[in-house]
Amino acid sequence: MSHGEELFALGGDVTTEPSFESALRGYEKKQVDRYVARAEHEIATLASEREQAYTQIHKLAGQVEVLQRDLSQVRKQMNVVDRASFRHLGPRVESILTLAEEQAEQILADANGEIEARRNAAEHIIEEAREQASRALKDFEIALAARRAEEERHSTAKRAEADATLRAAKDESAQLRKAAQDALAKAQQEATQLRDSAKEIHTRAQQESTKLREAAREALANARQEASDLREAAKEVHAKALQEAKRLTDTATEAGRATHAKAQQEAKQIIDDASMAGRATRAKAQQEAERLTTQASESAKRNRAETEAYVQRMRAETEEYVKHARAQTQQELGAWRAGVEQEVNSRREAADRELAQRRATAEQEYAKRRDELEKQYKSRQQELETGFTSRQQEMESTFTARHDELEAEYSGRKNELETEYTARKNEIEKGAAGIRQAAEQDAAALRQRSEAEAAELLRRAETEAGNKRREADEHVAASRRQFEEYAATTQQHLATTQQHLAATQQESAAGRQQLAQVMLEIAQAQQQLADLRQETWKSRQESDELQRQMAELRLQSVAGPIDGPTAPAAGDGASRSAAEDGDDGATVSGAATVSGAATADAGTSPGSGAATSLKTEPADTRQPVNAGAEGAGQSTTRPVAEPVTTVDGGAASAGVDGEPTVAAVPGVGGRDAKPTKITSTGENGKRPSKPTTDERSAKPSKVTIEKD
């Protein structure tokens, strides 16, 4: 017979260590510690009882071995008695001994029958104990199944509630995501509309600037053509005057020469006549010849002086006409430029007003929509947090109450089982003691009745009584073993209940993880909202960039006539005409500014170029063109441009650079967005072309943020 510790070994799936997982919102630590301490105490008590049972088993095993040795000795003695023969003692003694042997066999049969009856009674008692144990086990299993079903119902209800909460949270997050996507789509659509409007305005401004540039080019070409025509006319007049002066000079020279020749001829004739008349009239003829020569010289000098005076007068009239035509042309060109600039400024102001109005409307709509979304998000977040807190408190209170109920039921059931076990153990021990006492009494009676006749039969009866005692002890040990197995099964069911409880806790943790996933989706929706704000901010940047490009185009449209390659041509032509004249009295020079103002300096050297001064003029500053005669030394006053200052103190390039933009800068985690003024200027106070992400990282621009 083997005895091992596997009799009271627990199942492999039963754990004796606490399997509580740590969590942020887990169980109360003191309750868990108390439960673990109580479970460990119960485990220690069961271990001590198991050790005591082991000790009793070893003692009973020793007693069984002793009884087995006694039984073997009795059997040996009985075999020796059976082999003995009584014939040598005589027929009477043989008959007496045979009769005694028969009586002993009868007594032994009676004892065996009584022992069998008592064995049947003990087996009946053991069967009743087994039935009671099975009924108790069945009741426990039924109660455990009912409790498990109830736990499953509770866990199913909790899981359904968690799933409903999760679905509601998912639906809410989907609604929030859809609202955020709708807001993003609307903002993108509005940004696209603003971008299209800005592009349309930009295209319209480009077309207008192109038209104005073409008109300015045509006007400049017309003015250049008129100046060229005037220059050609002046050249023709000058050439005609030179030809007329040369003709008059040649005519006067020819007339003087003819008169001189005629005078010489007449003088020669007179000399001849005088020589013929005589020397008396020679002196008179010489005087007359000298007088005629003097008259001819004076006539020639007078004709030359008149011719030179006529040429000088014609040259002065031509120069006066050219100056008057140039001044009139410059006045007309200045008036036309002033009208063009006024029209450009009016259209630009109208476009600025329209763009500012649209931008203000878009900003108001965006701010209104953002406030509505933030209010909805805050209210929904508060509702979710309130529902989550109440649901968590309800689940924790339900779990605590259920845990206390299970603890109370477990303690009550354990006490009941221990009481039943103690009572049943006492009953079995009492029954075993009664059986043992009865067997001992029977053995003593048999021993008293057969002391004289059959000592061997008495030993056999004692052996049988020992066997019955051993069987009774074995039955007691089996009952105890069955009860301990029942206790182990109970512990297994308790461990299974704990595992179900741990599974419920894991499901609750999974529900919390799903809720955390929902919160993560809400955070992602917040991030998408922050990305939407970033896209809106980028659209504002693009709008500012379009404004800057419009300003540059306006500057180009204003500065277009100056940047043409024909601007210095007029001054060069005037200088060449002045150089061809050869007179140092006056010099024609041309100049141009952004607003059409010209500056002429008198007394410059021939062939010198015109000095050109370019200054940026504000949109609301307009001055008429002043032109005067260069011979009189008159000069026009040049306009002085006032600098335009941005909000960060820098100078703007076209009056729009550095314009503050109100944007929503998200806070920590995409929450608590605050309206912020953002002023963006590039390097050296000039706004660059539209930068990409790499260019922004490679070339950092100056960004000034002012919080309201």
C-alpha cells in the first residue's frame, strides 16, 4: 500500500498566489491585502490540517502493517492446527474435538455473519455519508453554477453597458470627427473661395496693370514720337535757317564781290577814262574809287550783319518753339500720368476695400464657427466626463457590493462545510469506535467461549476483528480522503471563481482600454481641428502673400513707364540736338519720376545726360508736373515719399507688408486656442515669394506674435 502526498494535491489550474493586476483605477489596496492575508491564512490552516492527516495516515499505515504481520502469524498457526490429526487420541477425544471444531466453525460462521452485518451497516453508513457528501457537492455545484450564471449575467450586462457606452462614445467621436471634417471642408471651401477671389482680383489687377502699362507705353511712344517729330522739325527748321543764312551770306558775298568787281571795273574804266582824260582828273578818280570801295565794303558788312541777325533771330525763335513744345508735351504727359495714377489708385483702393471686406467677413465667419465648435466640444467633453465618472463610480460600487456578497457567501459556505465536516467526522469516528468496541467485545466473547477448546479459533476471530478494524479504518481514511478531495474540489471551484473574477476584471480593464481608445480618438479629432486651424492660418499666409504680390504688381504698374529702355532716350536726343547746335547758352535735359515730376537744370555742359531721381510716392500723394524753361533756370520740386511702418516697427515695401493677421494658435494638446496677432516679414524688411516648407526651414523669417 502506497502513501503519498498526491492525495491532497490541488489541481494544476488552481493558483495560490494573488493574481491581481495593477491598474490606474483598480481595487482598493487595503481590501486586496486583507483578502490575500485571509486567503493565505486559510491556505496555511489547510496545509497544517493536511500535515496532521499525513501523520494520522502514517500511524494507521504502521498499525495496518502490525495487523498484517499478526494475521500472517495466525494463518501460519491455523495451517498447523489443520494439519494435526486427533485419531491417535482415541475415538471419544476425536469426537469431542470434532464436535468442538464444528462448534468453533459455527461460532466462526456466526461471528463472520455478524461481522458481515456490521460491515454492511458500516458500508451503509459510509454510503449515506457519500450520498450526503455528493448531495452537498451537488448543492455546492448548483449554488456555484447559479452564482457563476449570475456573475455571467452581471458581466454580460456590464459588458453590454460597456459596449453601449463604447458605441455611444464611438458614435459621438464619429459625429465629432464628421463635424470637424465638415468644418475642415467648409474652411477649405472658404479658403478656396478666398483664394479664387484673390486670384480673380490678382488677375483683374494684372489685366488692369497690363492695360495701364500698355496705355502708358502707347502714351510714351506717342510722346516719344511727338518729341522725335518736334526734334525732326527743329532739325529741319535749323537746317533751313542754316541754309537760308548760308544762302544770304553767299548772296551778300556774291553781291559784295559783284559790286567790288563792278566798282573795280568802273574804277578801271574811270582810270582808263581818267588816264585818257589826263592826270588832272586822276586824283579825283582815285577818290571816287576809294569812296565806292568804302561804300561797297560798308554795304557788304551791313548785309552780313543783317544776315547774321536774321539767322540769330531764327535760331532763337526755333529754340523758343522747341522749348514751348517740350514744356507743353511734358505738361500733357504729366496730366495724363496723374489721371492714370488716380484711376489706378482708385481701382486699387476699391480692390483693397473689397479684399478687406471679404477677409473681415471670412474671419468673422471662421471665428463664429470656431466658437460654436469649441462650445460644442467643451459641452460634449463635459457630458462624456460626467457620464464616464458616474458610470465608473456605479461599476466600482457594484463590484464592491458584489465582492462583499461573494466574500460573505464564501465565508458562510465555508463555515457550513467545516461544521458539516466536523459533525460527519465525529459521527464516522463514533461509528468506527462503536464498531471497534463491538468487534472487541465479540472477540472477547469468542475468546472466553473457546479458550479451552480452540485457542486457534480465538486468534482467527481476533484476526478477523483486526481485519474488520483495518477495513473500518480504511473506510474512515477513504471518507476523510474523499472529504479532503471534496475540500480540494471546493478550493478548485473557489480558484475558478477567482479566475472568473479576474476575467471580469480583465474585461473591465478592456472596457477602460476601449474608453481610452475613444479618448485617443477624441484627441485625434482635436488634432484634426488643430490641423484645420493650421490650414486656415496657412490660407491667411497665402492671402497675405497674394496681397504682397498685388502690391508688387501695383508698384510694377506704377514704375512701368520708368523702367522702359526708352526713358533716357529723350534726354540723349535733346543732348545731341544741343551738341549739334554748338551753343553753350542752354542744354536740354529730360528727367522722370514715379509720379511724372521732371527736374531740369540750366547751364549744364553740352552732351551731358539727364539726371533721373526715383522716389516712392504714397497712394494719396499726387503733384502736378512742373515744367519750365531751362534757359530761365527753373526747376520742379520732387515729391518726398513718407515711409510706411508696420506693427512690428519695420518699414513696409508697399504699404501692405507686415499687416497683422489674427490667427488661432492652439494650446497644449490642441486645446484652449487663443486668438493671436501674427505679423510676418521676410529678410531685410521685404516679403519674399511664396515659401515652401523647406524654404521656411532653410530661411527663417521674422515672426512677431502679440497675444491679446
